[in-house]
Amino acid sequence: MNTFGRNLKITTFGESHGAAVGAVIDGCPAGIVLNENDIQSLLDRRRPGTSPLTSARQERDRVEILSGVFEGKTTGTPIAMIVRNEDRQSKDYDALREVFRPGHADFTYQEKYGIRDHRGGGRSSGRETVGRVAAGALALKYLAANGITITGKIIEVHGKSDPGEIENEILAAKNAGDSVGGIVEIVAKGCPPGLGDPVFGKLDALIAGAMMGIGAVKGVGIGDGFAVAGKFGSENNDQMTKDGFSSNHAGGILGGISSGQDIVVRIAVKPTPSIAKTQQTRDIHGNVVDISIRGRHDPCIVPRIVPVAEAMLALVLMDCMLEQEKYRN
Amino acid sequence: MNTFGRNLKITTFGESHGAAVGAVIDGCPAGIVLNENDIQSLLDRRRPGTSPLTSARQERDRVEILSGVFEGKTTGTPIAMIVRNEDRQSKDYDALREVFRPGHADFTYQEKYGIRDHRGGGRSSGRETVGRVAAGALALKYLAANGITITGKIIEVHGKSDPGEIENEILAAKNAGDSVGGIVEIVAKGCPPGLGDPVFGKLDALIAGAMMGIGAVKGVGIGDGFAVAGKFGSENNDQMTKDGFSSNHAGGILGGISSGQDIVVRIAVKPTPSIAKTQQTRDIHGNVVDISIRGRHDPCIVPRIVPVAEAMLALVLMDCMLEQEKYRN
Amino acid sequence: MNTFGRNLKITTFGESHGAAVGAVIDGCPAGIVLNENDIQSLLDRRRPGTSPLTSARQERDRVEILSGVFEGKTTGTPIAMIVRNEDRQSKDYDALREVFRPGHADFTYQEKYGIRDHRGGGRSSGRETVGRVAAGALALKYLAANGITITGKIIEVHGKSDPGEIENEILAAKNAGDSVGGIVEIVAKGCPPGLGDPVFGKLDALIAGAMMGIGAVKGVGIGDGFAVAGKFGSENNDQMTKDGFSSNHAGGILGGISSGQDIVVRIAVKPTPSIAKTQQTRDIHGNVVDISIRGRHDPCIVPRIVPVAEAMLALVLMDCMLEQEKYRN
Amino acid sequence: MNTFGRNLKITTFGESHGAAVGAVIDGCPAGIVLNENDIQSLLDRRRPGTSPLTSARQERDRVEILSGVFEGKTTGTPIAMIVRNEDRQSKDYDALREVFRPGHADFTYQEKYGIRDHRGGGRSSGRETVGRVAAGALALKYLAANGITITGKIIEVHGKSDPGEIENEILAAKNAGDSVGGIVEIVAKGCPPGLGDPVFGKLDALIAGAMMGIGAVKGVGIGDGFAVAGKFGSENNDQMTKDGFSSNHAGGILGGISSGQDIVVRIAVKPTPSIAKTQQTRDIHGNVVDISIRGRHDPCIVPRIVPVAEAMLALVLMDCMLEQEKYRN
């Protein structure tokens, strides 16, 4: 479904080459100071066309708030926000109307719906994340007012962790008509203990679902993540001291509930599937064809996923903060 | 929350040393042949006390179906199932009433609720998974009737993948008063294309949330998982041939929707936090104390997580199958 | 579905002649003092077999709490409660296995599910309300601690409002092999203003849905209910004074949100459909047959619906109280 | 909350004098032919400014579809629709910034949120129903394609049922600076048996919640509604014949499930609270003040509620149709 969250509910809508993308936020407390600039600054971080490393698509991505804000404050009613799609070179996609791009959602959308908006990936485009980031901007603001900050960063791209080497890897892939993947880490500082619900609503489960719901993410780890598989219990347990914990292998979550330590999440991002290199695929008639995807594509989506992952973690945490309010006696 | 699923809704309840554990399944189609033996056989696979590698706790774990089945068939009404807790040596836990075991949910439950059933971990005990496995047995039966099979296996324990070496690692850890973690892989074969919902309800997101909602799981990967971070797009894309796909790096999911290939999931399981080795911790009064956890604990939870992970994947897939029915025109 | 509520979530299960009926309550705050006696006393009010006016079915209806309570207090985990079905004279229903009783759910269950537990109405039996009443007892306790009391009463039965006349009407109907309907009023006193959510979650909408979800209820009115249709705005508006409102035509709800006045709800209860008088109906093979329903049936369900309606209003209000907590800044 | 439905999920947003009102529809099957004209025609029926009996507010109410439709067909992705607010004479409402209008949501919004958009009632304005009607137009189209039609009509206004008398009553009230209420009936023909879910999701419960969620509705009856209270079971039961049922006192719903007969719903609509007659009220400072509400108000909201009630019933039924699809084996 297109709605995320239990208390703060975000519904996103829009296709890459439709009239607009956007989000409706329901369940936001009244009285939060909010204007379009608060949202615009985070949107600008995910915007394409700002460096040689990203897609050349030019979008001003100007957000308009349609409802839910009165005289500069949220009113407790749904906040609808839209961003018009401006640079829609839909003609570029005519060749793809009947072909399934490898690694893309084209084939599975066709199988599921029997119809798809092929222009720029339609709903499966990364452009859908505009709505998430707009909503996330509100959540980040709410969290900051509660002493919680969220920061994302690139850990590695194609095996490299040095910023200069990362840039080289991306440009080399671009020049070769190829693409590369990487790992992003998002850390939340200042979280109170008690967030998250045991069993199916564990904080790790909510975060994992949120992250895996971002296109291109194929792995999620909390704290030490997959490294726990190779450890002894005596190494992995975070012992307690007078001041708190002596380590943070658990990534700030014990039994599905935040412990008050930093929440640490890592996600694995696959290489952009749109590449110029020739690949074999099928069309909707079952014919096997060659494909070389030209156009304005990111050779590495990792940098642009950082603000999206921050937004998703912010939405999870704000949702849990509201949930937690219910059980304060 | 304690409910899982959108169409097939499972609510589990029960504490390790309470009267019973169980589950209520709502949304199950009518007319499915079901009896207690169908459920018992999967429950027996997760039962403790069956090998030197697992906890010595003896539970017959006899399931009783209280409702929703009439003359051997489901009726479309809620199926309630309970398993009485029999071998409750609650006295063993008296020493832990006021102490937070490292790596356990003791501290965070206390912070969240201000009260906790300390006996055997209460609700955070692995015993909660009895309800999931009971529900999963129904889902596995439904899926099998639709040509879908799910198989889980241990990939590695503490860095070893050979069964004999795995057994040695576990026994060595047990003898050292320690514990070890590992990796489990679950594969679903025979899934039709089209399952899963784009955006927040991506099949990968649903699976990741389901797996991370199992206690002790700290990482989830779909298909190649974290390995995608080091690859080129040209390596990672699954090209299409006349007969399907030439590889399955995506783990059977494209754009959040099943492609018809095998669905491949890997999870990282942390070492059991309950160990005999002395650790430092705190009690509820803030005193720093030493703790050595004696009692009947698994030195490695990995083998017993396999049926739980199978059950969770089965619940996700049956839920998606029912969801999919809505959109067949 | 079989789950009610957004924050306090009640799932009921069980058939009239199955092993047990019951409920699982999820989302209850920790720390509430609760034992089986708290629940038993409300259950006893809805129990049959206590007067010549009600069904002769004898059920002790002893509730057992299976989980979620530790040392006399709720722990924040799911509270599962069951009541075993004892006086199951299922043989009485053999004649009804293939016949659709007029005014009952027999025909529609058969159409919907293709299978039904015909014994005593199965899931559509009034016995399902045991789970609601058990959950409602907890809600009533929570509300009382917050200064809110709920009282239901019979307003009229078959057009009569005097208690003696009501008793006569019921006995006369019973003797004639017939049944009668009536009207019940439920009032909540002490509700704070602010409960309920505008638009689809209006407090009136939540209450109307809750009441109409009780079997046999065919009409719901808030405050003046249907009488508003014949009034002028100047008569119907509740004007404000220094101390509050000068009248309560609105039944304590304005714009879907509680105003702090008494919440007043009236429900119309249909005559029990099970009557001894001969009626025409069909069997599952399409044959038209005569039917005279013998057995232990209430000639008027109105008195026994009172505690059920109180329970449902309590569940709605506790749910809204918890919802409200989220938005306190 | 601002979302309605379980399978077809409608989220509405917007205030009377904000930038726009609208809705996002999630869960709509792919492949339905839909364009803006389909929606416009139903919107035009609820539009003000079309007769001396309705508000003089002039709104063209032009709907724009922002997403979810591609080449004239739904794609299975969210359908976002907006209607810009054009005739916003917000100045008219300056006098009401600090005063609570009797019978309005002003007081309760202030109590709940501590802030409110006072202009034209903000979110509590009847203008919110634009989003519902837009979504309902889609549902009506879907239902019509499945052989189901929905028709609403005025049964009575201020005790009168003749159209001419109704018009006189409304004009007389208007001239007196007053307003009147009435009763609306909505009938769905062609519904298959089997819609609705027993217990809390009974079709009557879903309909009652949907209707009571429309502003100004204070009573709901299914079939004979409150009249059942005065009847014998032998009068109220709908007996079965070879061809179906011999009567329809139940309004097409038995045990919460549709029987295949016409679904008959009646709702009681209160007189518009905005009247010119002087009333006593309070302001936000606690002062008692006199108020006479001038401006462009409907003296009777009953005619304009008809398409809204039709839309809500359509949304309920389409939702149940989709739900039903899940359980077809």
C-alpha cells in the first residue's frame, strides 16, 4: 500500500511523468510551526541535476502545501503537499513502452497490474520519494524539537570508502556505461528509551520495513548487522555500566525497544539498473531483445538515497514517539 | 503491536511462564482442511528439549484449536489456538527479578512499561514464537495447495558452514559458558509473479519487517543482500531470456513485486544473550552487579529459528496471495 | 473483521458450540490492576439462565485470563481471556443443519462462506458477545479511574416503557411463541472534551459503527437522533452559557468531537428472530419448508444487550482516550 | 482519522478556505476507465450556488486528477484528485475568529487541538465532502460495472414529504433566519449476497459508521430502523419463498452480511446550525456573547447531503466487493 505509519500516516502519490507527486500526512499533532521552506531544504538535497554524479534531469521541485497549516502552524488536520513534475521528457521513454528493462519493476508491474505507466518508471521511479522526503522534513523538525537528530552518510561505494575514491568509482562506472552500488549508514542520536513495540512492531522491524521499502535497497542491518553471525555471545552482548552501556553492538535496540543509545542502521543499495551497456531482455510480446538504456540516469543512486533514508527513519521514530504517548500514565 | 498481516491477521499472546501462549488467526478463507496434527508437526520442529544442542526445557507443546474449525474445515471465522505452558520452573528466575540481563529486553521493557514479567523473559521469550509457528503451519498448508513451498536451512554458524563443524562450534560454546550466532536462508519456490505492493508494502519490505520482528535477528538480505553494494549494475541486473531470467541476484523480487523466481531471504541471528560467563550489568536500583546466567538456555538459537523464519515467510506470502485476489478482474 | 479499535484493539473469537469463546486485548497500558473478578461481574450481567425472561441455557461463564497480567497488574502485553462453552446441547440443532432460520444469519453465512457451524448460530450467536463484555469490563475500569461512568437502560420494549408493562409484554410474547424488540439508551458521564476525530473517525461514527456491530441492532441515534429531522436549527442548537451548554440535543458530540456533556446514545433492537410460531423458509437445497424454532431462546434480547452496549461504548471511549494522549503537547 | 476503507482507502484533505480540497484513493484495481468528467458530474450535484435553496457560494469545483490514471485508465497506483478553492471570502469570517458558533465544531476543535482554522469552518466545513464525492464517483462507476446502482432521495424535511411542501418549509425557514432538518434514504440495488464481515465489520456497522461520519447526520437506520423496536418477531422476520424473501424489513442485511435484497439506509440530518436568528454563545475568552450568523449558508443541508450519502454507501460497497474477492476459492 501507499500509506506508511500507524499514528503519523503518510500517503504518497504520483508518477514520474504524471502531473505531480506528493504526500498527505495524517495524524500530525497541532501547533507545530511549519512552512514550505522547512520542507524545501530537504527536498533540495534529494534533487537531481546538481552534480556530474547525478541525473541531469532538471526539477526545481517546488513544494506547495495545500492544507493542514493555518497561520504558519499545523492544525491537526491532514497536511497535503504537492510538487509539480516539470521536466517531463516523456518522449525519451517511447522506446521503452513495450520493453522490460533488466533490474527494473517493468516486468513485475506488467504482471501485477496488466497496465503500467512506462514513462520514467511511473510509480516505481525514484521520484516517488519526493513525497517521503517532504513528509520526512516535518518529522525531522518534530524530532529535533524533542532532542533527536538523524544523520546519514555514505559508508562505501563499490567497495571504496574514501570520498575521492568513491567519486572516481562513480565516474568510472558512468564512463563505462555502467553503475555501482554501496552502503549507507543512518544514525539517530538522542532517542529516549522505550520506543518500539515488542513482537511484530519491534523498532528493528519497523526500521527494516521502512528501509527495504526504498527502491534499490536489498539489505538492512541494525547495529552490527550481519557481523553478529560470526560472534560469541560474550562479544556481542552490550554490558551495562553505571553510566549506561559499555558498547553498542545492538545498535540501540534491545528486544525491539530503543535503549537510549544511538540507533544505528546500515542499508545495502544496489547499482542503478538503468545502464548504457547492452543487456538482453524481453518485450511484452515475449521476444528477446537487446537493450541499451540512454537518458538521464544516476550512475550511482547511493548519494541521493541518503536523505530518503534519513526521512524514513525520521518517520518511523516520530510515529513511535506518538505511539509512546498513549501509554504514559 | 501483536498483530501481523493485512488480510490474514495473526495476533499472538502469552508469556513464557504464564498460563498459555497462542494465536488468533483472522481472515483465513473458509473451507481449508485443518486439524491439530497439521499444526503440531511444525510446532514439534521448534520445540526445545530434543537434542543436546537446545534448551533442556521440556514442553510437550500440545496445541488446542478453540474456534474457527468445524467438522475439520475452516469456516472463515477466527481460529484461536493455545498451547499451555507446562514446565514452568519460575523459581529459577527469582534471582533475575531485579537484574537486567545483558543483551536481553529486560532493561528496555522496564523502561517502556515500568513493569515486566521477569520469569523466563515473559513476553520477550522465544516462547512467543509458538503462536507464530502455529499460524505459520496453516499458511504453509495454504501455500502448498497453491504450489508454493518454503524451505529454511542453516547457512553458517560462527563462521562455519559444514554441519559437523557447526555442531562442534555450538558444543564448544556451550562448554565455554558462551553462545554463538549464525545465518539462516529461507527460500520460497513456486511463487507466482505479482505478489507485493509497490512503495511501502513492497514484498521485500514486508519480508524484512517480518524477519526483523523475530527476536535475535539483526540483519536481513533479499537475494544477494549486502553483496550488491560491491557490484556493477551489469553484474547485478538479472537479464531476461526466452524462458525467464538468466540469474537471480534480486532474490525473486523486482520493484517490490515477486517476479516468479525463487524468493531468497537471508537473516543474521545473534548469539543467544543468556550465557554462563560472568558479565557486568545493572539492577533496577541502578547498582552495577556481576551476572552469570545459569539455567536451561540454547547455546545457539539458529536451528530453532529456522521453522520460525519459515512460518513468518509463509504468513507474508499467504497474506500477499489474499491481497492479490482483490485485484483480479 | 473480528478486531475492534485503533489503539485498544479487541479481537474476539469463538462459536456458540465450539470449545470456547474469548478475546485478546492488545494495546492496553501497563500497570492497571486487573483480576478475573473484575471481568466476571460484568459477564454475569449478560449471562443467560437467570430469569424467566431469558434463555434457559445454563452457562457459568467462568473467565480465565491466559496472559498479559502479572502479579495482579496489566503488563502492556496482550491480555487473552477465554470462557469455555459448557452447556452445549448441540443435538438440539441437528434439525437446523440444512434449514435457514428466518431473520438469522444462516442464509448469508452459507452464501458468504459456503460452510457454516449451524450449532446455535455458531459465530453469529449472541454468545460471541462474551468476548466483548470481558474486554469491556477492562475498559469500564480504566474509564472509571479517569472519572467516566457508563450506564445503560431499557427505554422501551414493544412500545411500553414501564418496567412492569415491559415484563408483561415479554412474557406475553413468550407464551405466544413470539418475541419483541425495544430501545436501549446508553449514557457516558464525565467524558472530557476533545475525544473523537473529525471526518471518518468522528466520535458519533465510531459509536454508530460499534453499536450497529452488535447483532439485532438496526438503528442508532446520537442525542436527539431521528427527532432532529423535524426541528428548526434554533430549537436544535445547544446554546452556550457561562457554565457550559443550556441543552444537550447533540448528545455530547459536536463536529464529531466530545463536548464534555453527557454522551447519549440510543439503539433499536429487533425482536429475537428465533420464535416457535410457524414460519416459511428455505433449506440449502432450495426447498420451501415450514419451521417452528423450539429450544432455549430469549423472547426479548433487549435486557441482555444492555451490558453489551455498555461494553462497546466503553471500548470506543477508552480507545479515544488513548488516541487523544498522542496529541497532547 | 481522515482515511476511510480497508481495501479501497480514501484519504481526504483540505479546509474550506485553504488552497484546495481533495482526496487520494489507494487500492483501486487497475484498468478502470476513468477521466475527470466521470467525477465532475457527481461533484456538480453537491455544488452550492445552484438554487435559491442552497448557499450562494460560487465554486466551479473543477477537479484535477494528479496521478494514478494513465491513458484514460487506472493503473493500480494512488489516484490523487484536487479541487482548488476559488470563492474564498475569508473576510466574512473575521468576526467568528474568537466566537464558538452554537451547534458547530468550533468549540470542540478548539478544545481538541488548541488551534483551528476558523474560516468557513475549516476542516469541519461541508466542503470537506468534495473529496468524498470525488472518490465516490469512482466507486459508483465500479459498482455500475458490477450491476449495482445506488439512489438517494429526500424522505422528509421538517416533517413534510411532498416536494412542494419541502421547498416551502425550506424557504420559510430561510426567511425566518432559521434552518430545518430532514431524512434521506439511500438504496442500493443489485448487491450480491455475501458482502460484509460478521462481528465488528458487519455491513450495517460499516454503513452506520460511514453515514454518521457525514457532518449533520445524527441517526442511522437499516431497513425498518427504529421501527423494529415496536414489532413482534413474527412481523419483523423476512420469511423465505422459492424466489427469495417475502419482505425486506432487514434492509438487505442479515447477520451483518448482504442477503441479495435491496440495501436500504435512512439517515437523520440535523438543521444547519448556522442561522441568522440571535443565539447565545461563548467566545474563546469565556465571555457570553450574542451571535447572529450572516453569510452564505444553506437553510437546509438535506438536498446537498444526498450525493454525499450516495458516495459513502458506494465507497462501503466497493470496499466490501474487494474484500470479498479475497475469499473466493
